[in-house]
Amino acid sequence: MAIIIVSNAGGLFSSAATWVGGIMPSQGTQQDTIAFTATSGPLIVDGLYYIAGINYTNWTNTLTFNLGCLLGFDEQLVNTPFINMGTGGYTIIDNSVGGGYDFSTVTTRPIILTNNSAIPSSVYFNYTGTTALQITGHWIQNGNCPNTYFVITTGTFTYNGTVSGGSFSGTLSSGTILNGNITDPTITNISLYGDGTLNTTFNDVNGGGITTPAQATLTSNGSIDFLYINGSVTIIGTPNISSAEIQDNGLLTPVAIRNINTGSSIISDFFFTQNTSSGIISTSLNLLSLLVCNKLYLRCSDFGFVNKFVGAFGFVCNELIMDDTGGIRAYEFQSGVEYKVNTSIKIDAPFIIRSTTPGVKTKITLGPTINQNTIAYLTATDIDCSLGRRMNNFYGTATNCDNIRVWNDNTLPQVPSTF
């Protein structure tokens, strides 16, 4: 491997005079890297040329990609393909239309992008996603990236533009950040797994759904068919969400406390459930805003774990449905916080509900015309229903509760009969 330096004269990539010593980067071994000095002249890419890396440090001239021309990055021997953007001062002109930087042949070695100064790159960036991006600092890519599947192991990647095939997806290691400013009017899928952070803006996600990594901020005023929340999430804007579901899927480390801020989003169905793919743990939803939805489903695993609503905010739903019949389910509600159910409550399996602090009641307020004909079996402790209709429970117990009545065989009216 050799470092080939652009001469003071500069010129076409294919010209020997462009390079110090008259030797251009070898296309036989494809192991050489390109570098510049403070006095290096302009470089014009006039074909397809393979290199191991390029380092822009110290340069203040111009790199031009001619029509259809590109720099291909190879992974021969011990070389790790890289781009070092330096600290700026140079100009890149992209006339490539399909050229630019091509990492499509890199399949086994990591791609290292060094961009400590967060210099935006508008050059076509052909990245296949099969090899991990290792970024030093912050890489900003403005469009022209045909593959929008990202495997990022270090650093921050910002992508601004359209997505390929209607999908924006990948895996983020712990500590990594993917910023996706998606300009498509409608896409089908945003799926980011792992322990990293996703920040994305978009319009409509229809036909598929959104899967979030450990941390996510979603900004939209459009529509979302399905939202699968695997970690903590903040929603900015007023998107219409058909279905939102708490999961534990795709995380390397299960998250016990989920910080959930649904903001002003409009949610039809919200599911508080669990998935066993990365380990089952008790899950707490720390509500950072009032959760408003049409139907709220409470479904958790039957492994002795307790799902919890915590934080300073409660929920308002039209229908509360607790219908998981696999065993006795336990839910806790933040003491002192109010949770409202407007039109219907359905509990057709044994459930336990209680406050998070023993002896300190939580408030569950039932609407004035609520339908609660289906409450099969409920064990309630430290629940205050005094702000709304009385909760009628047909089987179970009510301990230190207000405005809850257990209508068992001893309290139901007895009508004498003659046979």
C-alpha cells in the first residue's frame, strides 16, 4: 500500500503528471490511498478508479467528478476503506450522475468515515449496507445515497434526501446516532433496530410501519400505519397513528423503563404488551405527556412480571381492554395520577391493578355513561374511582379502594324461588 499525493499542478486522475513522482494510484493492486498537501492542485475524476481511501487534510483546491465517473473503494489485504474529510477549505463539484463515492464492493471490512468537522457531503454515496459504517465524529450526507439500509457501529450519520425502495432501515450499535430527514411524500417502512438512537422526520408511512431502536424521536404531521416501540420514543407533530405497540424486539439490552412522549399525536389503538425476543422483564412506561387514544389494550406476559404506568402523566382512552387470557396479569398505576376511561371497560381475564406505592392511591376515572358489563375477575388495591362512575367488579377483591363494588354471591340481590 502506498500514499499517492496530488501534485501542485493537479489535473486528470488518469494523467501521470497529476501525481507526485508521476505514479498514479495502482489499479492492479487497488491498495493505494490518495492524499493532498496544502499546495496540491485540482483533481478531476475522469473514469472509474479504485482506491483504498482518500484523505482531504490540508487541501484547499477543487475535486471534480465528471459525468458517470467515480472513486471505488476496495478492501484488499489489510486495508480498511475510508474517507477523511479533513477540516474543509476545498470544493467538491459533483457532475457524476451515478458516480461519486462507491462502496458497493466493500462487504467484509468496515468503512471508516472521518468527518470531525461535520462537513456536508453532497457527492453520490453508493453504500450497500452490508458492511458496518464506523464514523469518527459526524458524517452528513445530503441525498444521492441509493441504499438506505445502514449498519452503524460508531459515530453519527445524518442523511438528508429520498430513500431507496420506500424503506429506511438498519441496525444501530449503542452510542450511535442516525438522523434521517426523509423527503419522500410517502414511504412504506422505517425499521431501525439495536441500542442506538434514531432521529427522523418524514411525512406518511403507509403499507408497513415504524420500528424504533432504544431511543427515537419521530417528527411528522402525516400518517403511520403501525408504530412498534422497542425503547423510549418522543413524537413531535400531530401524526395520525393507526396502531402503536410497546415491544421488546431487536434490542441487545432489554429496556426496563421506556420514556414515552406521544405529544399531540392522534392514536387509534395503543397496545402495552411484551415480546420475548430479547428477554422478558418488568416494563415501565414513564409517560412524559398525556397518552390519548381510542382503544388501550393491556397485555403482558405470564412470567410473574409487572407492567407499570409511571410518571406525572396518565392516559385518556375511550375503551380499556384487558383481554389476555394466558394467566393472571399485573399492572401498576402511578400513585396520585389520574387515568380516564370514557366509554367502555372490558376485563375478560384475571387481572391485578394497584398503585405503584402501597397505601397511596391512584385515580381511575370512569366516564358517566361507561359500559362495564364485562369485568370478569379483578383484584384491585389502592384504586380511587371517586371522580367518576363506580367500578363494578363481579369476581375478585377491592382493598383500600374508593367507589369500587365487588358483586359476588354474597352481595348480589337474593330472589326467593319456588320449585
